[in-house]
Amino acid sequence: MTPTSTYRLQLQPSFPFSAAEETVPYLAALGVSHLHLSPVLEAVPGSTHGYDVVDHARVREELGGEEGLRSLSRTARAHGLGLVLDIVPNHMAVPAPEHLNGPLWEVLREGPASRCADWFDVDWEAGGGKVLLPVLGGRLGDELEHLRVSAEEGVLRYFDHAFPLREGTEKLPLPELLDAQFYRLAWWRLARTELNYRRFFTISDLIGVRVENREVFAASHAKILELVRDGVVEGLRIDHPDGLASPGDYLRQLSEATTDAVDGSGRTVWTVVEKILTGEERLPADWPVAGTTGYDALHRIDGVFNDPTGADELTELYRAFADPLGDRGGYWAATTRRAAYRVLTHELASETAYLVRTAARICAAEPGLRDHAPWALRTALRELLVRMPVYRPYVAAGGPTPEEAEATLPLDAVREAKAVFAVPEEADAVDVVRELALGRLGSGPDHRAFCARFAQTSSALRAKSVEDTAFYRYVPLLSATEVGGDPGRPAVAPDEFHAFCARLARDWPATGTVLSTHDTKRSGDVRARLAVLTECPREWAGLLDRVAGAAVPPDPHAAWVAWQTAAAFPEAGADRLVPALLKAAREAGLHTSWTEQDAAYEQALETFVRTGPGGSVRYELSLFSREVAPFVRANVLGAALVHLTMPGVPELYQGTEREYLALVDPDNRRPAVFDVAALARADGKPGPFGAKVPAGLSDEKLALTAAALRLRRDRPDVYGETATYTPLSARGASAGHCLAFVRSGEAITAVTRLSRRLAEAGGWLDTVLELPEGRWADRLGEGRVFEGPVLLAELFAERPVALLVRAGADAC
């Protein structure tokens, strides 16, 4: 069953299945059709997210176990709701103790002959027949005293870690015992250069799973398929498909398995993938999924509320204030390129080395490819990878190379890569690497391995260099630095937005759409506040002048990020600002980083934040916040309504039905508040003392959200997979400030955009919106009915948004 909407619940030991079960009546009343649960399989003890799976065969006991999940499903079903599960096919945890991960334990004990050896991508040859385990706090020689052997248990212990001993080695002296194992314990800093297993991005305690192996797929998906077959689960969210060797093949296998699981029941499994699309990149048409998890929609919704002229002014103000070097935050393209070089040569050095070794073996085995030196292959690989315009190609060695795959390694990138070589003949290595990456030089084991690993490395590089580095270095407008976004061009014109929606309605009508997730760097409502800065860049500059002297920053880049964050979210206070800004500084890697922390810099940053943005000038920041509040209101309500009524299946992150202000994780994973009383107020019911409490923005947003969700639930024909999307244009001097569209000829969404600029221009004046024929009732304003051309000043008299339904067709 395709959801009409989903609601994400972030499960953790402090919010288990039983707590989720208690929210069901509230969420059913809100109007959602499905609960979307974060991963539920057994994870590392204490995990607050669940993406570190250790056992695919069991539902997590810390959350209430399988009976807790089934009880939640029964309660949800009794209230008309289904469940969507987040599943993690790409990786498992390398936990402490290691025996929690059964397949990994087998591999560590028995080596390449283990029955579980096919579970993981281990380059045994590169490791000398061992798996490198970078778990030691220092060099081995400095940590020997902390190693303990239990011959009776057959275990080697290191603090919380426990490693299996190879049979017959239990009584060897420690140095010999260590050398005799199928693993090598090593200093954690060796991971980036010597690691010989595939991991999730650069996180060494998440080991990549070879889910393309059918036996591994069957074992790792048996419990999920059982839950699907039993009707406990109706939908799946696929985490990080780009990490897989062949995402398309995996999704086809999953589609077949879930179809078989529900065969004859009449049910279907709604499946979306966490695929990050870049620019105009399209989701592969042959993937058997409903669409993405919605970051592509997030970018368009945010962008339509950004003023392009003001965004350009902000950029110039930023460059004057922070004075960043061109490739360290000054210019977007240069910043991303430099970040990519850094990540590839440092954090992903072991992944690069694997590709160079594989390419060298291929060239050595084929006379026509010989004499390409490893250094030339390494250079060619590096120069092509840093120029990838998207996350990865989708192609298999020996298979066809579609145009979309070829476009991921465009000819201009080839020319630029070749220009790095001093000798033209040596530049031919670029052609070799490109052809191998596109799968066109053969289909042998090494060819397949190179083709798959190139794509996997490319996606990791893009994520780490763009999402986790460049987004924190290039910061004129913080709201533009969101997954799937384009900080170099943060504004989206209405025509672009309409074209995007038309494509969704035609090609992916059941795709997911989002504004906030457990991974967004700032919640949708914080980004809505930041968007107002594009409408008043000079006022922002004036505020910056007034507050900048209140505290001494460690550097101007950090000051810009901190002041902009605090101006958008003055309620946060120092205790929430400090962790977020410290994380931003470490991710940027300009003065400190996760692996090379500068304690003095970080202390200076914390002192600055507590003294200034989170301290003495909070009143000044609050005054600015109040001044822009009417325009923030228009953005918050406008983005929410567009999200809930555009093509696709909207997802609400926990708590976002009301005004939701959060920074990067873990701030955005705090427990949500489910306000039953507020929902009653939104329905017009009396408060506890008999009077309806006056509505603030939270109550307004809640009322709007409930109205839109219930309309979607009650009229699936208007918003479902067969629904149509038609742009609606205003006429008059202020027409550009109205974004409007019609769904299936039965419902109209109209919102105000760039409201600050609108006010400066004198308001709506004589601007009108020509409604389709018939009478239209305002779903958000009781008793208001419109027809024909309507003055926008009248339509938006009570609120900056309108949700109209054809009068007589609305049964609620």
C-alpha cells in the first residue's frame, strides 16, 4: 500500500517500541497514514540511531524485541496506520565486543576459509592474509600491556574488545599469538592508509557487506521479509544504496523477494531509496522503487523561498567579512575540488590504493594495457574522481554503458585530468581508468571489482568532500548547505520548481519528499528563518556590525557561521550552539578536525560562542528575530504547505508538525514532544479552562499540517499516484511572490514567497490569482469561499498561505 504520508520516529533505548506505541492515537488523529521507524534490527548496545547493525536475524531487544515491534504494528493497524522500516543493506558494525557480529567473528577466527568470508569485502592479499583491525589507542608496542589472553575462552581481550583466537594458538606467547591470527590489531590512525576492508564512508567501525551475494542477501534480509510477509511492515526505506556494488541489481532482488513475500495478498511494498541526486541528475528509471527519500524535493522547496539577488549580496558580504581563500570557502566549485583532493589522498587513501592495485593487475595481465605505471594510474584515478559531477555511475563491467553512466565521467573531465600530466603519452592512463570505471575493458573478476569499487569510492568521496567538508567551508547562506543542495546557486525559480513537480507527477508520483530528517544539518524551520536573510542582506550586515565586537572569535569564518546560526536560532543558547559549531569547525577541517584536534582553537571557539552568540548579545539577536518574524512565518507555513501538497509522499520528521528548531545531530535527535492538547486546539476544541488558547506559529503550523494530511488521507485521488499537477499563475505587479498549483483539478495550494521583498514593494496591490472554474472553499479558514479571479490581498488576508478545495467535493 502506498502511504498518503509518513511520520519518522527516531527509536532508541530511551524511546523504544512501547513509547512509539503511545504516540499512535495522536499520529492517527494528525492524519498520517504510516509510521516510519528508524532501523529496528539488533544494533550496538546503546546505539541512539540503529544504523550500526550487528545481527540481521533479531529485532533489537533494547527497543522491546520482536514482540514489541509486533505490538506496535497491531496498535498502529487498529488506528488505520501502517509501518515503514528503515533498513541498512550496505554495512554492519565492527562492535566491541566483536562477537556481537556473528559473521565477522567467524571471519576473524577462521580467515578466508570461513563460511562467512563472502559477507565482507576483504582484500586478503593486501593485508598479508589478515584483516587490519584499527582499534588500538596507540601503536601496538605501547598497547601490549593492555592485551589479555583467555586460553579457556579462546579470546584475546583489549578493554571492551574481544577477538577470537585461531584454533591451536591459545597457548602461544603473545607476540607469536598475535602473528598467528587472521587479523592484525593496529593503531586506529593506520585505517586511512592500510585498511583492507570496505567500510561505510571513512568510518572504520562500520564494515561493508557484500549484499550482492545471494546467500548474504538471504541471510541479512530473512527477518525483514518475514515481517513483510506477516503484514507487520508495509514499506521500506533503503539506507545508502550508493554503497552497494550494484544498487540496481540489489533493488531488483529486493523487489522480487518482497513481491514473493506478499504474493497473493494483494499488498505491495512501498520502497524508497536514500539516493542523493545532484543538480538535474535523474533517478535510474529501471530501479523498481517508488522514488527517493526526498532530498531532491527539499532542495527545490528551500530554493523557491530564497531570493537570488539577495543570495548574491550575502555571498559578497561573506567574502568581505570572512576573507576566505578561493578554494577554502571563497568560491563553491574551487572549494569542493580542494576538499575532494584532501579526502581522497588522506581519509580515502586505502580505498585509492585498492583501486590502483586492481588497475595495475588488469594492465599487467593484458599486453595491450601494459606499461602504465602505478603512479600514472593513481594520478589518473585521483584526477577523474575529484571531477565526478554526481555521486557515482551505475554500470557493471562487461555490461552496457548507458548515456547516464558515461555522463558521470564527461569528456571535459577527461581533458582536465590529462592536462595534469607533463608527458601526453602518460596521460593515456586517464583513458584506461575511465574505460575501466565504465565497465568497457572486460568482465573478469578484477574488472568487476574495479568497476564496483570505483563507484563505491566515488560515492564515499562525494559524501565526505561535499556534504561533510565543503558544506562547512563555503557558508554565505547556511541553509543552502544541505544534502542534495547547491550552495553555489541556492535559489530556485518558480518555473524550475513547477517543472520539477511535473516530472515527479509523471515519473515518480509516489516518491518521498522531506523538509527535515535525522540527518539534516538544520531543521526545515531553521532553514526557513535563514532564507529570510536573502531578502534583507543589508540588515543582516548591520546586525553583524552591531554584535561582532561583543566577543573575540578564533577566526572570521567561525564568526560568520556562529553569528548566522545564532541570528536564525537565538533560542538555542550556548549549550546547544557550542556542540553544533564545534562539529562544524571539525568537519570544515580548516583549523581543527576530528582526527587532528586543536585543543586551543576549540577552547577559543567555545569561549567565543558562550561570550557572544550564545551569551551577552542574545537580546540583540532576539530583537532581529522579532523584526523578521512575519517573514519567517510566511516561509515556515509556505514551505510546510508546499511540501504536504506537492507530488510525492510527504514525510514529517518527529515534532515537525509544529515549529521545530534543531541543529545538526545529535541536536536533531532529541526526544520529540507529542502535544495532544495543541492538536485539540488546532481542531478548535477548548483548552483546559474552557477557552481556546491563542495560536502562535507552532499552533498555526500544526493546524495547517493536520488539515493537509487529513485532506491527503481522505482524498487519495487528488494527491495519489494518478493525481495531476498544474501550475497556477498570478497576474499583477506582485505576481512573482505567489507560488500556486492545482492538484487533480480538485485542490489548490497558494503560498507567499519572498514576503519581505513583497512588503518593501507595497504588498499585493491589485495582483490576482485566476482560480479554475467553480467555487473553492478555504480548508484553513472556516467559512471562506472564493471563485473566479481573487485578489491575493483578500486570499492571504488571514495567513500567507491558502489550501482551497472545490466546494461541495470536500466531505470533511
